[in-house]
Amino acid sequence: MSDEVLAAVAQAHRSEWAQVLATTAQLIRDLDLAEECTQDAFVQALEVWPQTGIPRNPGAWLTTTARNRARDLLRRDSVARRALPLLVPPESVTGPENERDDDRLRLIFTCSHPALAPDARAALTLRLVCGLSTPEVARAFLVQESTMAARITRAKKKISVAKIPYRVPSPEQLGDRVRVVLDVVHLIFSTGHTAPIGAELVRQDLIDSAIDLARLLHFLMPTDAEVSALLALFLLVDARRGARMSESGSLVLLPDQDRSLWDADMINEGTALLTDALRRRPPTRYAIEAALAAVHAEAPTWHDTDWSEIVSLYDVLLRLWPNPVVELNRAVAIGERDGPEAGLVALRPLLSEPALATYGYLSAARAEFLRRLQRWDESAEAYQEALALTDNGVERTFLSGRLADVRKR
């Protein structure tokens, strides 16, 4: 099989997975069967495209193949008996839909339905909307693969039992429902920003999907402050994309990034959205997170960063959204403001936090502060621990380099 075909299938998976699955699900109203047929379509592409050539429209080819496969399976009695209408079709639900409510948005509102548990919403969206494997989703949630597989299965069954409609909510329901969707879209972005597994630092397909969905939600609800804040956060963070990797493919941390490579247009758009969001309502979680990103964006250099402002923003964020990861980031900011010894003191209570027991960034933060204090042996031990908890290839290479450096000391 040629590299060209492999690359074409990989690109189609990144860009077309959600659309193929969503349109197939809309036809057959069975998420399990739609997922199975979508997977089969990509397998067929690997088998057929080397003989017939890459189609002019890979997405249309994959969608047709998946739908044909679904029809074939539904004709079989054994499948037809179990393929009950798990998704209520759009025409059976009151409330207008229009051209803005595309298949991906239908799918994400279905996966994010309030009838599902919060962790199940995000897991199902990552699995079905973004096409992540179960191990990748498990890593994003810091749980075992078997646990995540069971969680996704339960979520699909819940959709069946609750007869969750496959549509965008009606206008009177949209305000409440969108809050749940925002949390899911945020998780998609976070997973793409630093891929949990693999050789690449970034899953740009996930970032692009999250930004596209945030833009679509903003188009639907242009006056919703939290939607604007989430889109602002994405743009302000993704603006640094071009500086996160060196030309040799090495990770470049924020202190060492060439800020001239940051996307000024994205920063300006994000700042304008954040300003609008703050004008409309008191600060919310995503507005504070966007404000944190804006403080970094406004600093001409790392040393000019207003760390006092960042610590204060984390204090606000902790009141709005108590979370161990937020506490970790606040502790790091204290270390930047007050010195590495203060940072270690702030990190110390988090060492017994169960939710961070397998979170490599806690060990990496300790390792960095210990390195600055020239406590080489302790730093090496912390880097080793961080390395053991990290599966991303680019991050592992970076940590291995730091570990080798402190060992030389």
C-alpha cells in the first residue's frame, strides 16, 4: 500500500469521521451500528483505494460506503431485530431546525444530553464526534481502558433507553443545553492541545474541530457570554501553535517561545471576544481561563508576565471551579512570582491529591523547581516520575533531555 493512500485515509479520518458517522446515524438511528459501519468504510478505503485510486471526494465516498454497509446489515434479520430506533428522528421532534444545524452539531448535542452522566458526555463525544480510540479517551480521563470502554457502552445504552432525540434543541431549550456542550467542546480542545498518546504533540484535527464547533455555537448564540468566552479561550491559546515546536521538532515551553511566531490576528479576535463576554455578564469559568491566556498574550516576554495578576485570576477560578489541576497551575504561578522554593511549598499539598496521582505535570513542575534550586538528585527523581506518567512522544523526548541534563550535574 502506497504512502499516498495511507496519508489520504489518515487525513480523511481526521476531517471526515464525524460527518460520516453523523449522517449514517441520522439514516439508521443506531449509534452502535453507525459507528461499526463508519469503521468498516475506512477499512474498505484501505483495501479499495490502492486499486481504484483516491476518490475526488473522500468524504462522500466514505459516507456512501458506510450507509450502504448499514443498509446491508439492516436487511439481515438478526441485525434488524436488534436495530431498534435508538435515536428519535428530527421530524418527530417539535422545534424548527435550519441549515445551521449540521449533522456534527446534531451528533454533539446528542452525545452531550443531560440524561447522560457528565463524564459519559465527554467520553462519548470524543469517541463518536472526534473518532478517538478508546485508549486515547481513557488517557484523557486518566482512567483504565476497560473502565472507559464500559463507560462508553453505558452511555450508548442510556441514549437508547432515554430515547434521546438526534437533533439540535429548540430555541427555548438551547440556553440550558449549550452549557453542557461547552464543557464537552472544551475537553476536545484540551485533548487536541496536547495529545494524550502518540508521537505528535498536537492533535490539530481535534483543535480545529473544537474551534469549528465553538464558532458554530457562537453563530447560533452570538450574545451568549460563555460561548464567546470559550471561543476566545481557544483562539488565545491556539495562537501560540507556531511557536510550540522548534524546527527540529522539539518541544518549546512557553518561557522560551518566539512570540513573534504567535498569531496576532487570533489574539486580537480572542481579546475582542473576551472583552464582549466580560461586558455582558460577571466573569465565568471560561472567561477567567481566557483572561489568563490574554495575560500571557499581552506580555512581550516571559519575564514581563504579570504573575501577580495570574495568581489572582487563579484564585477567582478556584472559587468558580474548584479543581486540582487549577490548584496545580496556581502553585506553578506562585513559583514564577515568588521563586522556586515558594513553588515547591505550594505544590506540596497536592502530592497527596488522588486525582493528580497519575498526572505527570505535577512531577514535571516539581522537577523544574528543583532544577532551578540545583537540587539535582531530587530533580532527576521527579523527572523520572514525570517520564513514567507521560505517553506523548514529544513530551517524553523533552523530559528525557531534561533528565539527562540534571544527571550530568
